[in-house]
Amino acid sequence: MQAIVLAAGQGTRMGPLTQNMPKVMLPIANEPILSHVILSARDAGIKEFVLVVGYRAEVVKQYFGNGSEMNVSIEYVHQEKQMGTADAIGCAEEHVDDRFLVLNGDIIVSPQDVKNLIKNKSDVVMAAIQVENPSEFGVLEVRDNRVLRVIEKPRKPPTNLANAGIYIFPLSIFEAVRSTALSVRKEYEITDSLQLLINEGTNVGYLTVSGNWLDIGRPWDLLDANEYFLSRMHPQVSGEIEPLATLKGSVSVGEGTVIRNGSYIVGPVIIGKNCDIGPNCYIRAGTSIGDNVRIGNAVEIKNSIIMKGTHIGHLSYVGDSIIGERCNFGAGTKVANLRHDGRTIRVKLKGTITDSGRRKLGTIMGDDVHTGINCMINVGAVVESGTMTAPGEFLK
């Protein structure tokens, strides 16, 4: 079976993190989201992939190539303008020749769930996930193990089964795609195409996937996914650990990296290649550090994603944060990550304020940010790429 993977969008809800790369290339446990999607399907037996790319397509192609390093085969289809999921799937019509799997490049599901979907003999198979708040999702209306409708964000949901964004389609879906009208969001939605098949009498089944389903839609979802994959990591230490440095628990260290004396690292933590860590720093559980990162003296980092090429100067603190590529923290830069009143932290992304649902959340920082010494960054602060701050400046 072939898999079409939808990976064309920018991911505007990720704020500044996607200014220079598509959302599917954001790192979790030092691998792009898309890499985790492909590996999960590969481990379920899928070997042939068609990636539908668009925004910053060259970043995806350069990283994955023809797929040989992952022991799969990858072809690329370019979606010129992102006009919805149905349009994206339609772009790949000439690349599939039989019943095929559709994956979203920002939704990760376990290999076992993919296997179970493939085994289902319905004409069309949808993945569903049980949720506590179905009115916030596309909800499946079902009867006798068949899907009757997919209702977007209903006021009175007929079930608690949300559309999990993973499908198995026959070739007849392409005719339905061509007949699909624009939705109220001015996009061609695959759920509308699916409804056309249901109306024609196509047997649409569903499978409830496990709780390991990860939908990475907002920046803080990266932190949850990062923790999940770090907890399942098989640690490997390839760099240099100086004699007075301490590694406790599951800690991976890449080639060319030096962990200097006095550093105290508590896993699960992953540190990439050619990093310079310490001396006398404290790296706490749930942290991913990319390649070519410098962590200075007396720095503390907790439950954060630090992307490649970033330098965090001495006497700094970073907690529950996502830091982009090639940033430079002046000495004494501090990131707050907990409100004094204990309430959940609200974040302003693209002009809209959203409740993260998290009690602890630091900063969401784009690429190439430079902070002055003793800079202070408030909870939930979004720092745009290329920002340069003065010494002692307060960002909120």
C-alpha cells in the first residue's frame, strides 16, 4: 500500500516558528514531525510515500531526499496553492494505482493503529479518536459501524468520536474530489468529498485509534510530543563526557558534543551533534537540544526544545519553551514559565489570544533572536524571528 502524506502548509498557528520552515519540519526529540509520521507508517509496513509539499518545499526535499536513508521510497508532488485537504490529495492522483493511505504531516499515530486501519475491509476507512470535548472537532455520526456524516464542530455532538485525520481511500475518491465544492472556509475539504461517497452508498467504516494519537496544531503541542518521544528514546552517548559531569537516566549525546565538568543532566534528554554544554549547567527532563548548540556556565534548561545553532549565555534560565534556530541569549536572560495566580497561560498568535491550557509555558521564539544581557521574558511571550532586545528589556 502507498501513503500520501499532506505536508504543504506553512502552519500559521505555530507563530514565528514556521517563518523559515513548514510546520512538518519542526523538531520533536531532534527529528522533524514529518519524520515521526513516516517512520510510524514504515514500521506498519508502508514502503512507498508520496509527499504533497508546498510552502518551503525545498526544506522537506533536502532533508528526506528519495527516502533511501529511511529505507522507504519518496516521491514529491507540489501543491501550488494551499486550497484544502481535498485539493492536496487530488494533486497526487497520478502517483497512486490502488487503495491508499492518507496521513497528515502533523498528526502522528502508532504503527499498530496504521496496521489496524489497513486490515479494515470497508471501502473507505476513517481513523477516529475519542475526545472529551467533541464540539471542538469534526465529529463522526455513526450507525452499525458505519460513518453516516462528519459534522464540523457541532453544538450537540452525536458521538464523542472526532475525526483523527487519517484515511484509507479507494481510487474513486479522486472523482469525488473533482466534484467537491468550496467550503465556507474557501477550501476544498476532504470531509466534503467523503460525504459525496457516503451519499452514493460507499461503505465508510471507522477505527478508534489509541491514546498515542498526537495532533500537533499549536506550539505547546510540540512540548507534549517532545516529552512523549523522549520517554520512548533508546539513549546513545557518542560525544565526550568530562569526568566530573553527571548524566542521570535516559540521556542521548551526539557525536562531537562535549559535556563539560559540573554539568548535571537528568533525562529524558537528547543533545545533538557538535554541541558545547557547560560547565556547571543544569539540564532537566523533557529537553531536546539540536545540533551546534552552546549552553553556557550556570544555565538551567527545563522541558524545552532548543533548535540548532542557538547559544544560551551563562546565568540564564529557560523553562517550558520553544527556542528557534540560531538564537543568542545574552548573559542572565531569564524566561518566566509560571503565572503567580496559577491560572493557565494565554498566548497571542497572529493577533488571536488562545488559552494554552498549560499552567507552565515559557516563550515561543522564532529564529535569529538576540537578547541583551539580563533580558526578561514573560510567560507565554511570542518573540518574532530576528528580534534584537536591549540589555534589561522586558518582553511580554
